[in-house]
Amino acid sequence: MPQEVRGVIAKAKGEPVSVETIVIPDPGPGEAVVAIQACGVCHTDLHYREGGINDEFPFLLGHEAAGIVESIGDDVTDVAVGDYVILNWRAVCGQCRSCQRGKPQYCFATHNATQKMTLLDGTELSPALGIGAFCEKTLVASGQCTKVNPEAKPEVAGLLGCGVMAGLGAAMNTGEVGRGDSVAVFGCGGVGDAALEGARLAGAHTIIAVDIDDKKLEWAKNFGATHTINSTKEDAVEKIRELTGGNGVDVAIEAIGLPAAYEQAFYARDLAGTVVLVGVPNPAHKIELPFIELFGRGGALKSSWYGDCLPSRDFPMLIDLYLQGRLNLEGFVSETIDLDSVEEAFHKMEAGEVLRSVVVL
């Protein structure tokens, strides 16, 4: 039978969120109901509330989550009732042109639940990134559930569902950081700090954090930064060159989505180096670079979607690294909160007071 649970709703553009009663249908073919244990407050949820993703209000927010599979529909074979899972928004289809080329991390037709969750009056909800996990339970496609070791605490495991995975993957997957490489990360929020952590895990030797906030630069040291630069106090490109023998870094990662920061990343890399864009840009923004510089510097300009991750491959591996004490997931959790505190958490995020607030249910 359908269930009634509490969840966080964004009803209209720019309005404060509210906690409402949500109706969760029984899972149909290929679907699963997951009892949410924890969900991180990601900047993407704020984008949804502000109408920055689309205008399909009302939204059921939350997507960076871990929990227990409560029930499954017909034809579900990849997870079972009782499995401890991290939710993901890349449930690969296996049939699109990218999957058929052997690159499922770029799947163009990822699966979501077919049925809709609703308000009590029958209003259909749009779940954030097809998940909607600021909720006691949520309905997802079974492929959005990635089974991991249950020894990992849900308030840290769930962070791999979005922001931390995006940053780790920007360094490890997209940027292909290797042993002895030099790396600069522009923007030291949650995604940027995860990129620093990914560079450290990959064996980078020189890891440079760039931001305009000294507090964030201090946080960056906890995630592997060997050097920090406040770009309001010194020229970031010149300082990076100074720290790399005048050459620039092998991999420059832009984790903000600002044209000015991207240009700094472009000029701060070595010849034949790589620039990775993982920060989400404003659709109205543009960049202008001398065409000869694109040619003359060589290398690669890459965009990183979800850290170019494959959840079935990456989530279990990263959880194992966390349990071995090699991946600092704990450091991302600034506070744990309840469902009623999500709006306040958005304000803290905007003020730069937290890396991650995590809803614990």
C-alpha cells in the first residue's frame, strides 16, 4: 500500500522550503523504495529551489543520500530488500550509444522511477536529480541504488552520491591525476575539497588550493593541500608558477563555475596540461580566450560530469578506502541536522559557514 512520509518541498521559485506529507507508491517494475538514513545538503538542491535547474515545481529536494532498501518491484535483480545503498543519479541504461561504446560513465539515458511521488492532494512532485531524498522514504529506479559496505556511517557514505564524488572524480577520473603530478584546485567548497582529496589519493606531489576565503583555505589543508593561495591577496597564476618551477601545474581543476576562475586555471597549467571544469556555470556566462593560446598550450580542456563516475565501480571502492582510513569523508560533515532545518542549512551554505550539513533521519 502507498505510504505517507515527511519530506522537504520547494513549492515555488525562491520561496523557503517546507516539510510536507508525501505519498510514496509501492514500487513497480524496476523500482525500489529506500528508507533514507542520511542526506547531504548539496548546492544543487539550492539551485532547484531558486529555479536554476528547471521550473517543474514543486520539487522534492535532496539527492546525496544513503539508506536501506525497504521494498522492490518486479524484475529487480541488482538489489535486495535490506541492502545498504548509496543513491546515485547515474543509473546506466546499458543501451544508449555511450553505453554501447563501452563508456557507461557518460550514459545519456539514465533511469529514474516511472511512478510519481505526490502530495496528499495528488500534486505530482519532481524529485531532485530523480531521487528526492530529503524524505523519510523515497522511490527510485533500482539502478539508482548502489550497494556498499554497511559499516560505513550513512552521514558520510551518502556524500558520495553527488558532491564528494564529483570532486574526487574530477581529479581521479577526468583529470587522470597521477603519481608525482602537480595539481591546482580553484574553489575550496565541498566539491573543490573533494578534488584536493582525490589528487592526494592519486599520488599528486604538489597540491595547490586557491580561494578568496582564508577559512576555506584552512579547511583545504585537511584534504591534502600542500600550498594555499588567497587570490584576492596575490596573483594566483604567478604564485602557482612560482610553486611549480615556473611551469604551471599538470592538472588545473575549476570547482566554482566562474569564467574568471576558469581563465586562471587555463593559464596556470603547464604546457600540455589539463584543465577540468567541474563547477557548474551560469548559463548566461561566457569566456573569451586567445585562439592561439588554445593551440599553443596544447593539452586538454575537459568537463567533468558527476566526476565521470560509474557508481557500481566507484562507490564500493571509495567506501573501502574510507573504512581503511585512507579517504577523509568525515571531514566534509560540518553538522548533522533534521528535516526541519534544511532551509537554515541553505543559508549557512550561502554564507560559506559549512562544507556539508547532513540531514539524519
